[in-house]
Amino acid sequence: MVATDDLRDRYDFLDWLRVIAISVLFFFHAGMIFVGWGWHIVNDETIPSLQWPMDITHRLRMPLLFVIAGAGMWFALRRRTTEQFLRERTKKLVLPLIAGASLVLPPQVYYEWRLQGQWNLSWHHLWFILYLYVYSLLLLPLTLWWKRTARHRAPGTWLFLLGAPLGINEHLLKPLFPETHNLVGDWYIFNHYLLLTTYGYLMASTPDMWKWLCQFRRWSLVMGMAVFVLLISGFNTGVISHDSIADHLGANIFTWLWVMVFLGYGYRYLSFANPLLIWAREASYPIYILHQTVIVGVGYYVVQYAWMPWTKYFAIVALSMGASFVLYEGCVRRFAWLRLAFGMKTPSGGVSYDATPR
């Protein structure tokens, strides 16, 4: 048991970070329409100035969510038997995956076909849910052993080194197994987020971890900024080549340091609850499931207008956010079967914390 940390503080700041990370997805996936990287819906004219913010966001958004989800495994296993944990994971992850694939993804595939003339049948953004469920099964023996033995190492400067395994994984596996999110053969990405999920579990199980991250948050921030400046300078001067070992190590050290920054500053300044968090804590998971299809649907119509690219971008962000909130408030949360299908608690369910999106 994490005896010296206040549980309410821990839950609240992780919930805030999860809600913020999911909110950022609206800006990120709307941006995918305008950066020329290839996506379900693309605008003819790109916004070059979006590329750097998008690249940085890509390095931070999902790592933070997987670390929080790993922490959620620790909290869930503390209060549940193995059977209860597996039943809860299946209910929270498999049912929403099936519901999302059946109800949410078809319009996205339809609009992609209308615009590009081809089908792209996959789980799209729901890969996060699938991978997290697989991780829950794979890590269960390790997490149960860790829970029984309670061999918890004290937090310390060794935490700053955890970005290196992420960089080594990328350097060794990315050239052989590029990012696909197809589960089979996606070894670079699979191992990347498996490591981050494991980190989250180990951090949540370590006494005084959050307080340590808070205490050293300024050091994390300084080092995170320093690595960022060194990487940008290296790319601009040609000292660092893209997809080199320096790139892969530096980028993942950058990712990990900034995850530590978010956790440390989050614990310091977001350890509180208010009506917005209470609403968003429940709404974030269904909105995550809905958001990309809504963006694709809105984007399909917006890109056909002769507007400036930035106007289109902000229109897509605003309209897709609004439509997602309306769908959630007007449909998902109103009906028991939809609540169950989207991973929400039913009215008769008990109160429980889960650091996965819900």
C-alpha cells in the first residue's frame, strides 16, 4: 500500500492529466488533416507551421495516457482479486472496443471512402483500447508478483534513466517494424507502450513516488527543455540526423522527461476536484471513442469549402468538440446500454477509480 500519499490527491491529478491529454486529441487529429502526413481526411493546402507542434504532441500525448493507464492497473489490483480484475478489464475495454468498431467506426470508413475512394478497415484510434487490454493480460503475472513481494524501490534519480530503454527499442525495432497499430507485427510501437504502461504501474506502486516527482519537477523541466533545445539545434545544424541513434535516444529521453514534468506539476497543482472534473472524469472515455469519427465527419465537409487553412482547422476543432459533447450528453450517458457499451458505470454500479480513459 502507498501509505504516505493521499489517495484522493493522486486520483484527482491523474484524472486531470488524462482529461487534458484526451482534450488535446481534438487539436492533434484535426491537425492531421493539414500537415500532409497522410490521414483519413486531408486538406489540399497544408499548414507547415503545425508540423513541429504536431510532432511534439505525438511524442507526448499517448505516452502520458499509457503511463496513467499503467498506474490504473495498480489501483485496480489493490482492491480486486485476479478474477475481478480480468472481468473489470474486459468490461471496460473489450465491450467499448466492440461497440466502437460496430457503431462509431463505420461512418469514419464511409467518409474516407467518399473522399479518397478506398476503404481502410481497421480499429483506427481504438487501437489504444486493444493494446491496453493485451497489456493487462501480459503484465498480469508480473503485476501480481510485484504486488505479493512488495519489493518496491524508493524513488530517486534512477527515474531519469527510464527514457533510454524507450530510445533503444525505437532504434532497434522501428526500421524493421514501422508504426502500424495493427497489433500483429507492430513490435516497435507495441514494446514502446508496453514499457510505458509498466512504468506507470511501477511508479504508482512505489511509496512517495508522486511527492518525489513533485519535489524534483523543476529539475525535470530544466532537463526536458535542455534536451529539446539540443535536439532542435542538432537537427538544424546537421549534427543529429533524423532516425539516427541520437535522434531516437534524444526523442525518447525528451518524452520521458516531459512525462515526469506532467506528473510532478500535475501532483503539485491539480490535486483537487471540482464539478468540471467530476463531469469530465466520466465523459472522457466515451468522448475519446467518439472524437476521431466526429473529426473525420466534420472535416469531410469543412475541407470542401474555400476557406483559409487556419479557418478550417479551428472550425473543425470547435465543431467536432461541440458535436462530441452533444453526442455524449444527448445519447451515450442517457441510456444504460450505451453507458455499458462505452465503458461507463451503470446507475447501479459502485464507485471505483480507474486510470484508463473512461
